[in-house]
Amino acid sequence: MKNTIYRYFFTEFISLFTLILISICVIVWIVQAVNYLDFVTEDGHAFSVYFTYSILNIPKVIGRLIPLVFLISLLTTILQFEKNNELLVFWTSGLNKIRLVNFIFIISILITLFQLLLSLSISPSSLNIARSVLKSSNITLFPSLLKEKKFNDTVKGLTIFVEKKTPNGEMLNVFLRDDVPGNAKSKTIIAKKGYIETKGVMPFVKVGVLTEQNFLVLFDGVIQTEKKNKKINFLKFYKTDINLASFESKTTTYPKIQENNTLSLLNCIRPFLDEGKIILSERQCRARIDDITSELNRRLGMPLYIPIISIIVCYLLSSRKESKYYFLQKYIVFITAFAILVFAEIMVRYSGSSALSSIFYYSLPPLLILLNYQNLIRIFKFENLDQ
């Protein structure tokens, strides 16, 4: 009988949890996807790159939403059971409240393990692949980003001015400034006309495979080269081709901290791992040690606050809907649990500032769980806990 009740409760909860998680995830993902449109409209990446990058960010969205969705789902499940008098059926059938609390706590452990899997492995790997997609993509929409009588700086270190564009794609009176960081000399190119041409190029790394790349073809112009000694050389040309694939988009292509795997971040804290798995350099580790510690605490510590949410919500089992304080209690429980999540989110941002902050961040969940669990036992002390 009790196994049937537990199975029924778990089925109702997990169905609601999945529904709410998918619904909110879709909304948040759509909002983020709109922000990612800058990759197309400003940086010139293809729509396929945009969609791939957006989809690969879904595990990150899911991981961030799980604690809040767990709170809403568990709270709604218990309130719905109370509304339908199903909890009363549970109690009259001999089910002990503290046993149901234990079962809910076990569910929270399963959700915690799921979030740990996402935050420690799936999400960083997915984000790293997404960044690799941006890094390896060509600026395929570059021709459509060039506007008349406007300085276009979509490509890093490259500024292009076009006085006029004809319907057939030809550009008149083209000004180009090449200031790519790291180059020994800067170039200024002035041409009477030009156009963007897509050519098939055979890279050295994949012999026999053609890849399409954009070339800026210019006619009747002059190249002004400025060297480090401030001398300027002039070179007239009838036709010249500039491979735009040699330039980078302004989009950030190096992995951010949240996109590095967990072992590499741990290596910054304690260098005991295989050197072949290190992604961050020693200089990067020292420069961003606080941020790295905070990111590790987010991955490892944030899921630990889910069990305490389950214990807080279980206070609803101690009252009946006929009570005059029931209406107020459910809001108090929600606000308290939500405040704990907000506090955990704020604390994780500053947990990397010192070892004491990290210790406090990790020690708070078990302490709150122990105190509140003992308090629930005290509240249910008039019941037969052996049943």
C-alpha cells in the first residue's frame, strides 16, 4: 500500500517537474536566442551557426532552472494533494508524515544528482562545443553587413567604408583599413570598385576537400603600408584579392571559465591532475583564481541547496487547508525557500573570495537540513513514527 502511495506521489511530482522545466526552459531559451541574433546581424555568422550555438546552450539553461523548478513543482504537488484531500487519505491509511518527508528528501537527492551531472559534465562540454562552433565558422553573411556610407567593423581589426553599392553587388569607392592586432604593419587600401566573391579553397589540413571562403576583390587602387619606423610605402594595383577568412569575427572565440571542463578548473586550485588535461595556463589560473573558485562552487555547491528546499516545503504537511493560517503558511513556505535560493545564488558569486566563504557556502545546506529535519520531527512528535 505504502509503495503504491510513494509511486503515485513520485509520478505526479516528476510529471509536473518535467512539464514546468520544459515550459520555462523553452521561454528562457527563446529570450536568449533573440539575444544571440547579434551573431548574425552584427558578426556575420551563418544562421546554421546561430541555431547550433543556441541549441548547445540548452543544458546550461536547464541547470540554472532546476532549483527553482524543483521548488515550484514540489510546492504545487503538495498543495494539489491537499486540495484533493489525498494527503488526508495518506494519513488515514497509516502513512506517517515523517516517512513521506524522507521520501521527498530522497527525490531531492535524485534531482541533486541530475543537476550535478549537468553542471559538472554535460553543460561545460556543451558550452565548449558551442564556442568551438563560433571559432571555426566563417563570416558567411559579410556581404550583407556592408552598408553604404557607413564604416563597417564587423571583422576584428578590419574597417571598411563603401560609398555606394549597386544592385548587382558591386561596391564603388572602397576604403579599407587593416589594423589586425599582432601584425607588424598596418594597411590602408583605397579602390575605385570591388565586390565580394565566394571561392572554393583547398586547405592544407584537408587535401582534396574544398571549403567556401569569402574574398574581397578590389580594382584600380592603391595600398598604403605603414611600418613600425613610421615610413609609408605606396603600391598601386589593378586587381587584388583579400581573403576574409584570414580575419576573425569580433565574437569572443576563446573559452570562458564556465566553458572549461571541471577537471581543468580543479587543476587551478590543486595541480594534481594529468598535465595533458590542463586547458588554462598557469598565468590564467592566477589571474582568475577567484572566478574559477566561484564557478566550481556553483557547479558543486548550488545543487546541494535542493535538499534543503525539499525539507522547507515539507512544513506544508504539518497543516490542514481548513486551518485559518493555511493560506498564509503556503506563502511563507514559498518565500522562505525562494529566499534560500536567492541567498545561495548571491553567496556563490562571492564564495571564491576566501576559503572561509567557500566553507560557509558548503556547510550551510547540511546545517539547515539537520535543524529543520529535527524541527519537523518535533512537530510530528504526536504521531507514531514507527509506522
